[in-house]
Amino acid sequence: MNLTRAEAIERTSTLTVSHYDVALDLTTSDTTFSSTTTVSFTAKEGSSSFIDAVTHKVHRVTLNGTDLDPAEVSDGVRIQLPNLAAENVLTVHADALYMNTGEGLHRFVDPVDGEVYLYSQFEVPDSRRMFAVFEQPDQKATFTFHVLAPVHWDVISNSPTPAPEAAGEGKAVWHFEPTLKMSSYITALIAGPYECVRSELTSSDGRTIPLGVFARKSLMEFLDAENVFELTRQGFEFFEEQFGTPYPFPKYDQLFVPEFNAGAMENAGAVTFLESYVFRSKVTDAMVERRAITILHELAHMWFGDLVTMRWWNDLWLNESFAEFMSTLAAAQNTKYVDSWTTFSSLEKSWAYRQDQLPSTHPIKAEINDLEDVLVNFDGITYAKGASVLRQLVAWVGQEQFMAGVRAYFAKHAWGNTELPDLMVELEAASGRDLTAWTEQWLETAGVNKFTPEISVDGDGVITSFSILQSAVAEHPVLRPHRAAVGFYNMAAGGEDAGKLVRTHRVELDVDGAVTEVPELVGLQRPALVLLNDDDLAYAKIRLDAQSLATAKAHLKDFKESLPRTLVSASAWDAARDGETPAREYVDFVLATIGYESDSTVIMVLLRQLATALAYYVAPEHQKATAVAAADSLWELAKGAGAGSDAQLQFVKAFAAHAQTDAQLDLVQSVLDGETTLDGLALDTDMRWEFIISLAAGGRAGASVIDAALALDNTQNGQLAAATAHAAIPTAEGKAGTWASVVELGEGANAVQRAAIDGFTKVWDTALLEPYVAKYFGAIRQVWESKSYETASTIITGLYPVQLVKQSTLDATDAFLADLGEDVPALRRLLVESRDTVVRALKAQAADA
């Protein structure tokens, strides 16, 4: 199943594909479908190669009019192609498998109406699960799809959907026009009785672009299509102007599909999203904003990734970092989400810093030797660090100069494949700057730097010297150049900002080397708080000096702006994560200040970090008491929050997740029963499930209670929540049943297994998990070898015994890694990253003790 970069390079040197004609019959069975692919390509005469085709059975292979024996040329993954001509036509007729892992052509049956829904997910290497294909991004081609399906279905692909033609009783065939030239991983097929809301817009070149928003019939009543259309129009307007290139495809459909593994996928003109973005219950403002950013992210991919595509996966960041940066920029400059850089700092950058401090950290431009390498590389560096570094580059060269380079890049490379130098040469030409050193230091090295202020003052509090100290860890010692700002903050004495912590001075400068003097600040009065990396331009962790830290603890709630408050909170989290300050100090810090936070995403991130600190970083002897007190505080915060507010919703959910004592679980039950109420809090379907899961984990809700709730909500959402609740029941028998279902029997779709794993690991008594350490390390090699990547990685990362923060967990991991050796680097990376969580937790617990 693996494909190496060397094989891809060799294949490209041998052949060039031009067109695929793909006929699919989706009416043959519930487990397989018929796939007939005719491929036209040129090759070096007399050479040999192979085409990728993950098949159930190959019926016929015909190369240039000659039938090849499928038993000889096909192994179920590749089909060998001997003695190629200069011009070649290959036809492969095979049966392929429907998947339930969110890879290839995924098949889902809606429990509400029994209807079948299909969708494709091909990134990285899974178009080969639907048709025979040269599966690598630099083999761009045009694609013509013919799809035979039930007549009442809708069928959507990259080209506009044609009128179906009758094809026998209850069937129809859709003959799509050929696509524009594209890589196979962004082709798409979505089929089933999806329903649609339609609209249109006019692109910058005057074309009318049809728009569609699709979902399953049972979800249509919850679909907020107008919001999706509004964001889409704002994104089109912004990107077409910034990129100087009209939207490249003939239509733009956005489809919400079931059991999706990621947030979304940028199929050209047919973007798929996970169904959690269709809100059937009240959700946080953070979730609504996340959907908006995701919509803009995928739209940006129509240019970055689809129109111009990386040659090989080592330049995956050219897709993802740019889409991540551009989606936040678009949100900040052309939608109502004007504070989206606060969201980016809180959510995306914290992800990047976390990833960049793992033993597996890597440069933004990663070394990708094969497909397994890239599958584990959809991470916080490829997305969030790359976007952070791009933001810094824009601050350095200027947005207009940066976009001028991007416009030249699109003009030169439209419909082609590129590598990093292709972009950098255009940015250099537009900005007038030599970016060679910047590229080497930022894109080709790993690790995160740290800024610490060094300030001297005289007896009157006047600054006599001010320096920024930059440091790096020994494993990644590079000190990089940064564009950064220093902000001075003081309490406003009067006016409309009275009582607020406001910025009174700012200086922007280049930070380079171990010590950067800032002479512009000498002679100024020392402020109450000094904030390095103000406005969050640089990619660097920051620390506060003692006086600034004291001000932050006393007045975090008083910041007038959300971004500096978020940067200070992030610094406190970093220090706790790094074992520099006690975890209980951080817990107190969050609980004392989160009630004053107004940004929904910041509240969400702080609650996540609070949960991590309570579960892993507080010293064992203080863990239960601290966690119980924190849960009580969360309920008090919920009671004190505004009626019906976003904060109230988040605090109530967090309380339910942390409730573990009899009194706390009694309160959960009382809220669930309607005996205890909060003004403005609506106990809707999804919140009821969160309370049932809380009670299940606390031993208060057994199988009969869960099944009764499922009978009232027998939807996909309900089934996933019930899987979590059942797996959370804190008995040895319950855990054994979940383990057998997920690991040994492999029951259910990948989404169901993921939900069950969430429940399995939700325990208040970690002794329940002790027996599974040996079982885990005894099973995961076979899991890796026998299951698809999505399923295997879900199990391996989800069931790693991270809850058992002790040396014995590290010892068991090390023994397995020693036996594994270097033969399976992707599996090794998943384990090394999980192991690091325990290492970090042990260090933090020691600091807290």
C-alpha cells in the first residue's frame, strides 16, 4: 500500500497521464461496486511501470488492445504495466470495496430513514480505492466520470451535475463533462438522496458560479445554508482580489457528509465537511467561528492546492499553511470575525507550539519519503506553524508585496505543480528582499524559540536598559530572525477606558540572535506590564518578567483587548506545560479569570488546558481534591454567567465533564431531570447526551439508561454518543467489552470506534485501565499491519495508556519501540508522540509537588 517518493519520481520520468474515463456502477451490492477505468497516457517506449488500484477483484486488464492476465499483473494494490508504447490506452475493469473508515468511497446508512449515502475521501492516497490511477500529485489529468446509481439519488462530482439518463428500472446514469486538469486526490464523488439549497455568485471575470450546500435529508432542517453562502461570497470576493486570479472551477458545492474523519476536504468544486458543522443543538460561538474559518480554508485551497499543486508531499505545507493563513486573514479583513487573529493565537498557535516541542518535530518543509510519512504529517507544524511563519513573513515584507508575489506565482504556475523555490522566487521579486536565509532558518529547521525580557530601571522606575533574550532548546539550537512588537500596558486612570489595562506604547522591531537591545525603550517609564510579541506577529513562546506577571495575575480580566490577554494566558500555560510553574497555580489562574473572558474560542481553549492540567499535571497526591474543587468552581461560574450566554453553555458542559463526586453527580442528574435549572440554559438533545455520558462515567447510568436515550434519538449523533456512554461505564466487564469490540473485532465504522475510545478512556479510577497496558502493546503491531491508516491511527493514539502517568508506562513503550526498531517510522512516530505526553506530565507533576 505504500508508495515511496523514489517510485513516484521514477514513474513520472517514465510516463505522463492525460485523461481518465471512469465508469462506476453503484447498484451492484452493499459491499462492492463496479469500476471500469480507461486511462490515456504517454510513456517511454519499451518501458514498464504500474498503476495503483486497490481492488476486491480485477476482472480484466487491457493494455493497448492486449488482455493481460489479472492473476499475473494485479496484487490487489498495484497493476503492473509491461512493455509500454509511446501512446497507451489502458482499461481496468474491477470490483472495489465500499469503505466505512472515511477513506476511499465511504458508505453510510442513515438510521433515521434507511437511505444510503456515499462520499469520497481521497487525500492522501485513496482515489485508487475507487478507480485505477497513477496516485501521485504531479500526475495531473482530466477526468470524465459516468455513474450508474438509483434514480432518486443526487450525484455530485467536480464538474457540474448533468441531467440523469434513465438506465433500467429504478436506475439512472450521470455522464459528467470532463474536469479541468487536476490531481487525482482532489477528484470527488458524492452520491445518495442528499438534499440541496442552491444559490449563485458572479466571479471577478464575470462568470456565474452556481453554489450548492448539501446535507442528508434527516439533517436539512438544521442546515444554515444562508450563513454558508454569505461566508462563501465574502471569501470569493477577498481571494479573487488578493490572488488576482478568478475562481478557477465552473461551480462550487459544499457538502456535509457523515462519519468524516477530518474537518473538511478541498475536492475541486465539491468540498466535503464533517457533519458536526450542521448544528442540530445549540453550539458555542467558537464552533460557529470554527466552521467559518474552515469554509474559508477550503475555499482558499481552490487556488492553493487545486489550481497550483505541490509536486510531492514534502511541500504539503504549500497547501495547508497558506490555506490556514489566508482563511484567518480573510476572516479578519472581510467578515464579521474581526478578532480572528485572537482565535488563531489561542487555538492554532497553541497547537503549533505543542507539536513543535514533541520529539517528532520536523521542519515546515518536511522530509517525506513515502505515503506513510505524509499521513502522520497533517499536524500542527504543517498547518499552524506554517501559517504563523507566513504571518510573520507578511509583517516583514508587507501584505501588498506578499500578495503581489502570490499573484505572479498563480499566473506562472496555474494548472501545474510546484516546489518551494517556485514560490520563494516570486516573493523575492515582489518584495525586493533576499529570502534565502529566511527560508533556511524558518522552513528548513525545527523547534520554537523563547523570548524573555531583561529590564533595568533606576530608582524612579525609568528604564535604563531593555533587551529581548532569545533562547532555543539544545536539540534544535537555531536562533531565528523575528519581526516582533513590544507593548507597554498600564491601567487607564480616566476616560472611557478607566479601570482597563490598555496599551500605552508600542515598538516594532527585528529580533535576531541571543540578545536584541531595544534602545527606543530606554528613558521611558517602566509600565505595569511589558508584553513581548505584542500583536502576536512572531512565532515564539514568551515569558513575563516578575512585575508584569504580578500585574497579569491581578488584572488579566481588565485587558481592554482580547489578543494581549490571550498572549498572557498562553505564556502562563507554556510555563505550566514546561514544568516551570506549578500546575495548581495555573488551575487557580484559569478559574480566577475565565469568568471575565468574552472570546468563545479562548474560553474553549482555556477549558481544554484546564482539563489537561487537572488530569496530567497536578501532583498525584493533590489531583482528586484539585479536580473536585475545579468542578465545583465551574458550576459556580455557570451560575454566574449571563443567562443563555456562550460562557454559561461552556461552563455547564465543562462541569458535567468534570463531575465525579456523589454530590456533583447528583447535581448532573438533577439538571438532566429538570429539577435544577439555570436561567437561559436549554437542555437540548446533544447536551442531554453529555450529561448521560457524565453519569455513565460516574457509575450512575447503566446500559438500560443509555439505550432508552438512544431510542429517543436514534440518529447518527445519538449512536455515536451512545457508543461513548456505553464505553464509559466504569466496570471491568464494560471496559473489556469495548476493548474487544474496537481492537479485536473491529466493529463499526471508524467514527463509531473513535466515539467508543473516547468513552473507554474517560475514567476516574485509572486502575480500570491498568490491565490494558500489556494488551495494548501486544496488539498494536497487528492493528497497524491489518487495518487502514485512519482506523489504525485512531486506535493507536486513542488507546495509548496516557492516563497512567508513571514510569512503568514509559518502560513498556520503550520496550516496544526497541523491538519495533526503525522499520515502521510512521507507527514509531505515533508512539513517540504519545510517550512524550507522559514524559511531560511527569515533569509537570514534579514541579507541582
